[in-house]
Amino acid sequence: MSSPVMPTSRKGEGVPPPAAISAVGLHKSFGDKTVLDGIDLYIPTGTVFALLGPNGAGKTTAVKILSTLITADAGKLRVGGHDVAADPQAVRAAIGVTGQFSAVDGLITGEENMLLMADLQHLPRQEGRRVAAELLERFDLTDSAKKPASTYSGGMKRRLDLAMTLVGNPRIIFLDEPTTGLDPRSRHNTWQIIRELLADGVTLFLTTQYLEEADELADRIAVLNNGKIAAEGSAEELKRLIPGGHIRLRFTDPTAYQTAVATLSIANRDDEALTLRIPSDGTQRELRSLLDWLDSASIEADELSVHTPDLDDVFFALTGGSDQHKEATR
């Protein structure tokens, strides 16, 4: 893949916003298996970046490298303004990590888990208790704080895990499949927490197999496949990569419908439903052009809707996944 696309400043000077996380030529192999084959990343401060990919694509490996848990074979990596290879301790001080598997100790209470994390962050005792109490309240865990964490539900454990990650007030957080195994309500609660973190200016690096999750949360999404970034962009940009988008016009007046059919030869027609499907990439320019044409022809559709492929379509087009796998990852 070519160098990552760096957004220009709002004033148009061409100066990209500061990067919370950047990687150029990130490479990692295990034996003769190449997991990351020279990937590039550029994640601006205060954004949510989602890394998608099939099982074994290298998502967790990327997180482990950028959070200093393992080393890269090659690449220039910076996190929080620090060189990952040259100053890993500074990187660790700037980040929080919530892994696929909970770091919660089930043998002690939720409060004790929080206080243990405060000690690991070298917070003074009084400040540690204050921070722990505030986070337990924020994550709606105050009533359960004195109970062993082993009695918590899956959603409660994940909230406690996230709360523990925030004890040191990190400005960059890695969330490696944070909602795997959660029920829909717990998943949506976790999404709300992530949105609140983003509102506080935190940068989030998210890996997930839930495509709806990336669509809901991420400013930019990259699809990792066979060790390379297959595509990167906003959710809407990625959806436009896949054919199948269309504008649907529905009529109740048969005369208006027939007039539209006669002049829109590229449309797919459904005479029974009085609808036309016009191939479209979903852009504002195409929609405006169609509306101008309808006005000039004095044709009024009773309903107009824009349909674009979803991230499921994008993911499986780029990674070659099967329909069976598609159902399994929803």
C-alpha cells in the first residue's frame, strides 16, 4: 500500500493534524508466516480508528506492537509523539490497553481491582481512591464495587476492564475487540462509553469483528487482509468502493412512472411496484443531477431513497469471505 492518506488542515494550508499514532512500513513475521507486510497507518489525535480483518489477519499483532507488548521486525512507529522502539516507556505512560480477554481479577472486588490499578499507576493513595470512586460511578459499578468481580456479568466485567484502563487518564487507548461476547445491550452501553471518551478528546484504536460497530464509531476504517491494508477511508468512502449502490424512485401515478421509464433508459424497472432503480455511487453530485433532471422533466416521484452497500459488503468483497462467515461475524 502507498503511504497513508493524511488529512489536510481545515484552513487549507495542507498541514495535517498531529498524529496520535503513526506507522510507516510496519512489518512482522512469525517464523515463515508474514502477519503484517509493511502496513502504513496515520491516526489523528481525538479520532476513532477501526482496524477490521478476518481472524488471524494481524489485528491483535498490530495492537501488541503499537502498545509495546511485542517488537516489530521493521517500520517507523510513533505513538503519542514517542518512538515506539527508542522510547517504549514513554509510550506506555501515554496509553491504555483493553485486550480481547478481560484483565479483571475475579478473586477480588471491583473496587480492589481499581485500587490495584491505581497502585500500578503510582497514584498517591488518596488520589487513587478518588479516581477509583469516580470511575466506578461513571461506569455504573458503584453498587457492585464491594462484590467479587467473579460475580459480575460479562458486560459488567468489560465495563470494569475499561474503567481500569482509564485510571491513569491515558489520551490514547487501544481497544482490541472490546465487545466480543457481549449481549446487544452491553455492546451498546460500551459504544456509549467509547463516544464519551471521544468527546473528551481521547484517541481510540479499535479492532473489531462487528462491522456495525466500526460503522457506528469510527472516523476512519482500514481493512487488513493477507498482511496488507486492502482499503482505508471513512465508512461512506469504503461503501462507495463496492458496486450495487442505487437511487430508488417510487411512483403512485402510472403516467409519471411511464414518463420516467421512457427517459431513464439506464434504470431497472419494477412495473408492478412502480419503482425504478438507478445505478449510483451515492454521491451528492449524482443525487443533485437526478433531482435537477426530474425537475426539468416535470416528473415528481412520490418517494426517493439512496441505497449504498454496507460494510458487510465491503468487508467480504475485500477479504473474500463466505456468506457463512458473514453470518458468523454479525
